[in-house]
Amino acid sequence: MLHPEVKLFFQEGNSDKVYFARIVPAGAGTFDVVVQWGRRGSTLQQGKKALKVPLAKAQATLERLTREKLNKGYEAMTDSTKPAEVAPPEGEGSGSRATGVRKRVGRVAQLLNPVDPNDVDALLGDDGVVAQQKLDGTRVLCHVIDGEVLPTNRSGQKTALANDILHGLIHLPNGTVVDGEVMKHGGETIYWLFDVLEFAGQDVSSEPYEQRFARLTDELEPGLSEPARVLETAWTTKAKRSLYERLQQQRAEGIVFKQKRAPWNAGRPASGGTQLKCKFVNAAEVLLVENAGNAYRMQVYEGGRLRDVGKVFSGTTNESRVALDDALARGERIVAEVRYLYATDELQLFQPVFVRTRDDKDETSCTLDQLEGTNRAVVDHD
């Protein structure tokens, strides 16, 4: 008996990727939905979106996955529609035809790559680099246009922003675009500004960062009202090391490094870049108890009972997932090491990454008291 499968592709700018999904028998009248994805021509990642479900549910899952991808700009591979040899430029490929994506009305944010931990000390001592706290909030760029403020997300799409934050920016010069992050802490919601891309109708994105930041503090900050503030920036080696140590002690999310002389560039570079982020990462042992649809359910002991602490997929590979699924199919519970940013107030691991299985440890090591939260109440600022 043949079961359906879909083959999709997405091409635009730097994106050239494929997504395959198919229904396969899983025994005893049940079926899995197996998916593969990745850059076209490379070794694809593989996982499952449904496990041992009736055929009707597997077909519904396949239809939902297909619909979601088509809405995001993917196209179905057919005899007449195939990927181009080279992805077309931005705005001329699959993404520009997406029906489920909001229209871009503003600038795309500059995104940061992680820094190699071995390079942190050199960045702290580099006079050409400044440092700021890495916030755990929502990225928002705000455009002041004819007495109103248009907020956009990191993709340049219109987003919502509280009226008091909008009011805090209303006195900035017309034709100004600022970049920052909205974060709740200490019972307040603050818009922390750290860059300016346009000033009074002038595009200043090509200016060095230190010059743009000077515009932000000297010319724009006097016009800000609460709850809009400028984020503290450490300019000297001594100040950077002090900030780094303080953020670690306060269990903040991490630190950001920015080259003083670098212009602003939209998007995320393939590697490296002029702005880098260093997250302060925690580690814990957890029990993997189930493949819950392409992500592994994690549990730890709270007293004598198990409780869920989220799901993990990042860090697994095709090979490790086969081994994990085989062990789970045998009824085993797997002790695994995961790295994560922090535990939320609901004790769910935020941004967990699978590291390895721990055959050298037993279930008693998987306890709730391992988990570390993050201190969102502290944001250092001038």
C-alpha cells in the first residue's frame, strides 16, 4: 500500500532549502510521519512529527505540515516546478510569494552569531569592541513617521507595542529609526534602545557603531520618555570585565560584543560578524521519557515524583535520534545531559540543547534542584 509524501523547496537570497515529509507504516495498523529538512544538496536532518498514530491522523498531520510550509513560501516540487540551480535574489524567490507571511514595512534587524567561548577574553580586552547586556526580551525596531511610531519585528513586519512605550518615543525627530528590545522586569516593561539607524530622515546605518551610539545618547536620549531608556554600554576593558562579571553573578542571560567601527548590516552573517553574543549557559541531567513528535520530553524528580521540564530537539542528530528512539521503544528511560539558558518560572528549560546520553549516571541525578533560573529583574543601565 502506498502512502502519500510531499517534497517542498524554498529558494530566496541566502536560503536554498528543502523539506520532505512522508507517511510510513509503524506496525499494528499505526503510522509515523517522517520528515527531512535542510540545505539543498547537504545531508538532511531527519525526525518524526507523528508516532504510531492511525492513518487518518497521520494524513491530517501531513496536510497540516504541508499547509504551514506553503504559507511560509515553500513550493511543491513537480515535473514543471523544480528548484533553480542558484537561488534567486531576495524578493524574487519563494519567500516573496508567501501567503502566510506579513508584509515587510520596515528594516530587517541585524542579528548576532554566537561567539566562540575561547574568544571571550580577547573581546573583553579589545579596545575596538564595546559590550552590552544580552537581554531576554522581544526585539523591536521603531520608526517615527509624521508624529506616529511604527513598531516592527526583527523581520521588518509590523508588530504591536504598548501605548506607553510608543508615547515614550513620540518626541523623537520625524524620520528616525531606533533599534532595541522590550523586556519585562521588576514589575515594569521597558524598551531598551541600543542603536539608531536613521536620524531625522538621514540614513546613518553606514556610520561606525560608536558614532551611532553617540547620536543615541547625545541627541535622542534627551527626547525619550519612560518607559524608553538607553542600555548601558561598557567601553573600556575594565568596564567590560566588570559588566561581564556582574552579569554572571546576577544570572543574566549573557553579554553582547560590538565592534566600535562597524556599520550596521541587516540580517545574520553566515558566520562571525561585527556583533556577537555570549550566553551564560547552564547544564543539567534529565530523563528523556518519550519522543513527543520530533522532540524529546524531559523530566526530573521533584521529591519522589517526576515532573515535566519541557522538550528538547536541538543538538540531536539523525544518528542520535535513531539510538534514542530505539531505546525508548524498548521501554527505557534515558539519562541525558542538556545545556539550557535558564529555567522559567514554570520550571521549563528555556532553549535546551541535547549534549549526550549519560550511561555513567542513574536516574537519581535527574533532580529539580539542579535547575537554575535567570534574574530578569536586573538590567544594568546608565
